[in-house]
Amino acid sequence: MKRIAILFLLITTNYASAEGQLFGEGYVKCHEFIADVDNDFPAVQAQMSWVNGYLSGRSLTDKQPMDVEKHKFFEVLDYLKDYCEKNPTKHFVFGVEQLYVDMKK
């Protein structure tokens, strides 16, 4: 039982420290992104610029890059709005990563 407790502690500590490594627009929580979509278009422009950089970097370093034909501004925005409405407490970056995975299909 003691080993299980130690393993649990190590796993949750690693997750917490990984979450602390997020920075920039990716660190924004989904509910904040949704609020920006409704009220702060300049913030959304900055977030979408960050998304483009993230997707480009992931695509350049991946053996199976994403389908660039699926990369349309309003489709990406709608995808991220949908993701964030369903996951308001998650960081924005997790929605962007899921978008990247889905764009590879």
C-alpha cells in the first residue's frame, strides 16, 4: 500500500509540475478563452496567432504532419470554442493539441 501511495504522489507531482511549464497564450484557461471570444477580439487574435505557431511547430517536428487543408481560421476557432465550452477548466493548450491530433486524421 505504501508503494501505491508513493507512486500516486510521484504521478500527481509530475503532472502538476508539467502544468506549471505552460506559458503564453497556451496557459489561458478555456473559460477565459470563451470570455475573450465574446468580449475581446484583440485577445482572440493573439491567441489564434499563438495557435498558428504551436501547430506549425508541432507539424514541423512530427513524422506525420497535419493536413494543412484543414487549417482554416474560422474552423479552427469554432473547434477551439467547442472544445473550451466542453472543458472550461482546462488550459487552452490542451484543446490546441487535440486539434492538432484531429487535423492529422
